[in-house]
Amino acid sequence: MCLLTRFDIRRLLLPMLALLLGISPLVSADEATDRAAIEATAQAWTKAFNARDVDALLALTTDDVVLMDPRISPVSGRAAVRRAIPKALASATGRVTNATKEIVIAGDVAWRISAFEHEPANIDTLSRGQSLEIWKRVDGGWKIHRQMSSSILDQPKLFPRRPPSEPVMNAPGGRR
């Protein structure tokens, strides 16, 4: 003999459904919207970098941002970034472009892998690299929380043949 009737099951399921609906706003409403917001912010970072606009760069980061770039020592916090970023900007003359290769979102944290190209001013050498960023949702928007970049794809002595990741991660424009 079944101890639960259909009526009893409905009485159990309806409160559970209401509870789930009440919790659902804690989950990201639309992952596609989050991805688009991260991509737009990443491109805004590139635009600000190319414009050498330190204030615009800082506006796109968390207060406790950490940047690890081969052109400068690792820096932590906006005040340290404000002091260090002009050195990185000075050594990166010309134009930088980047393309997202992967974005993974886990609640209010995301990570992004990108490939970048740097065309220095007055030099015919194209520099290529990759970047790993950790993003945080802050006040409804996405900001760079941790960023690490490398120009390792430009190191032919380290890679006598193409690096295994090159076909996927090589360049924003798909160049090889």
C-alpha cells in the first residue's frame, strides 16, 4: 500500500518548486549575456591599452587586481597598477589586437583565454602571445581580477617546431 497519495505528492512538490524559483535569481540569468559582457569589456581593455588610457584601463579592473605581464614585475592592486602600467604601455608601442579563444563562467567568476598580436610602431616584426584572465562580477558588470600574458609563441628557440597549441591559440586573425 502506498503511503503517499497524489494529493500528498503535490503538497510536497509545490513548496519545493516555489523554493527553487525563489533561489533561481542567484544563478546567472543568461550565460550568453555574460559572455558578451566579458568580450565587450576585453575589447574595451584593448582599446584603452592602444589609446594609452591608464584611467580607462583601471576602470575595467577589480580593486585588488593582479597583473602579470612579461614587460613589468607582477603588480597587485589598482594603486600599484597605476604606477606600473605606464612602463608597460611605453614598451608596447604600436597596436595590440586580441581574440577570445575560450570563456568559462562559474557563477560570479569567469576565466578567458585569448590570443593577441602586437604590431610595434615603425617595426615590421609582429609579436604574438596568449593571455589568461580571471574575471569577477562586480556591481552587475564584469571586471578583470587577475591577468597573465606571455609572448612565448614568439620564442622559436623554445619551440623548434610549432607549439602544440598554435593551431588553436595562435593569433587573433587566424594567421599562422
